Amino acid sequence: MMKSSVNFRQNLSVALVRIVSVLLVSSISVVTTDSPPSWGLSEENLLFLEAWRTIDRAYIDKTFNGQSWFRYRETALRNEPMNTREETYMAIKKMVATLDDPFTRFLEPGKFKSLRSGTQGAVTGVGLSIGYPAASDGPPAGLVVISAAPGGPANRAGISPGDVILGIDNTTTETLTIYDAAQMLQGPEGSTVELAIHSGPETRLLTLTRERVSVNPVKSRLCELPGSGSNSPKIGYIKLTTFNQNASSAVREAIETLRGNNVNAFVLDLRDNSGGSFPEGIEIAKFWLDKGVIVYICDSRGVRDIYDTDGSNAIATSEPLAVLVNKGTASASEILAGALKDNKRALVYGEPTYGKGKIQSVFELSDGSGLAVTVARYETPAHTDIDKVGVTPDHPLPKSFPKDEEAFCGCLKDPTAACYLNQGLLFSR
């Protein structure tokens, strides 16, 4: 792998926004406060300055959205009330808002603690995986339930895949991103959240208690297609739902199990996977590539770091591969899809992805609160900046194409089905 700044890599992490959290991280940087200036500052002023310095040092845009960052500091210290911790938090939020960056944000201590737990393979929430509706003429406007974790609060309440979340705590989901919704669903263990759920012909109001829910990031399936005896084609289907700390090991296990069953090709489903741990995404890309660049990391001055592979971790480089994406595919998922597409390792099917080409690091402040700060952007191996654009697929998918492993197999087997995909064309350029 090409060498670059070690310190930069240690602070690097990529956001997620998924069932569980938004902006999952792989490393935490603790910011220390410089010596205060000679004129008197209160404890609240010092916390505000700590947040200001964190952004000053780390933020990618050194114009700070076209404003004088030093002047903002002085004006805020003179004019913003900071007599209580709540007022200080509000002053920090107002400061962050001037950057007009939805991924740079302030996190109160409870939210910061929940964020850090998001990569541990279990989260505190209601156990829902959510995505965008597949078509505008389908269910009511809102966010669609992709899955409910077995035994979790949502599953016990009878929420099922295909149900539509119309509201969260009296906030309509019609204009919410999956990232905002995921943050609202997550919270302290034992706290409650009210959901308006449209299921079939009825709408229900449910109050769920958040609890610690284990997240299995991978589902897999062997699809044996019609053929003659032992020559029947076999497709290995792998659905990856999030990039937590278990993701790469779970994907490796799925690949090895399917290869043990002599699959002829693989389908990697990244639909509605809104990201997670950056290192996990890099490791998964290495499984499929015998060599090549995975991603370029850039700051305001250009390429700062390069992640590539020499094939030493590759386990499935010869079988044809198709990758499925949609507008809920974001962050680490886009890095993975872009790497496989640009290295001509896979064909990408679906719709343009979310378009989150920015990278965040998370910094802890002295009182236990924190800041998620955009520190860099990334480019795909073809030097494509996908921010606000997304990864462009090679081919569309049928609108009725399912998102679960059971129905997926049926769409490859039945030529009369509306979702039918010819497996010969699926892997053909």
C-alpha cells in the first residue's frame, strides 16, 4: 500500500447513517484545550473555544463557508449567552450551522456515547433497518422498513419489512433522510420513541422502548438455477446491511461458505446500506480485488492519501460479480461500489447512490460531548468525486426487484416474473 501521513489515517473515519446511527466512526480524537487568553473566560466560554479550535484545525474548508472564522469566535464570545451548559451547547450548534455542512455536527454527551457504540456490532435502538421507498407510486410517503431485528423492540411490536414509517415522535418522515431518521430512532437504553407505522390498510401508533440490539450485518443465500444436473448454475447472494466491526469477517465467512458450494458467480447487495466503519469497507474491497486503488483521500490541496491492495487479502477475484445499489447506498458502501466498478471487477446495477463523498472524524470534547467534523473528501479509483452525485450504475434494475434473499432467487429462476433478470446478462458487459 502506498504510504502517506500516519497521523491522518489514525484520525480518519467515515460516516454512516443507518438503522443504528449516523456517522459511525473507527477512531476517536480527544481535543485538549489550549491555555486560555489573559482576559477572563468562564468554564462555558472555554468549552465553546474548545469546539471552535477543533473545527479550526480539522475542517476541510479553510474558508469556513466564506467567513472569517476568527471574527466569528470573537463575536460569539461577546454576544452569545453562555451562562449554562445548555446555552453553550446552543452557541456551539449555531457556530456549526454557519458551515452549512449537514455532516459536521455537534453531539451532546448522550448522543456522542451512542455514536461511538455504533461500530461495536450492537446498538441501542429499536432494531429497525430503514430505506427509501422504491417508487413514488408505491406506499405512502415516508421511509420503508427493510428489516426488523429478530427479537428486537420493533419485531416484537409486529413491524415487518415493507411497512412504512410515517412519523417519528410527531415528526413526519416525508422529508427526512435515512440519516436523520436513524439518529431519531437511536437513543439511551430504556428511553421511548413513538412511531406512526403504515402496515397494509391501517396506520398504527406504537410506543417502543429502546434497548441494546445485536446487528448481524450479512445475510447470504445459494441460488441454484435451472440446468442439467451438476451443471446447474449456482449464484452466491450476499446482502451487506451495515459496516460495523463484524462486517468484514462476516462477508469473508459468507464468501468462503458459498465458494465451498462451488458457486459460479456472486451478487453483492448494498442497497439501503448507508455506510459505517471506513476500515471495514476497505477490507471488504480487498476480498474481491487482486490489485488496484480502492479510494483516494483528498483535502483542500488535493490527494492526501491512497488506499490500495496488492491482492494478499483477496479470496474471490475470479468469479463474475454484480453489485446492487440504490439511493440508500451511501458512504462506505459507495467507496466499495466505486472501487469494484472502476477496477472493472463488478457490474453495478440499480440507481445512482446517495452521493456522500465526504469523510468525517469524530472528536471528543472535555465534558463528554463531541463533534463530527468533515476532514476530507474521497475520490473513486477513476478520480470521480461522487459527492451529491453518487455512483452511477452500469444498468438499472427492474422496479419490482426484491430486497430479500428468498425472492431474489425467484427473480433469477422465473422468466415470467416481472422482476426477472437473466443470469447470463447479469454478469455480461
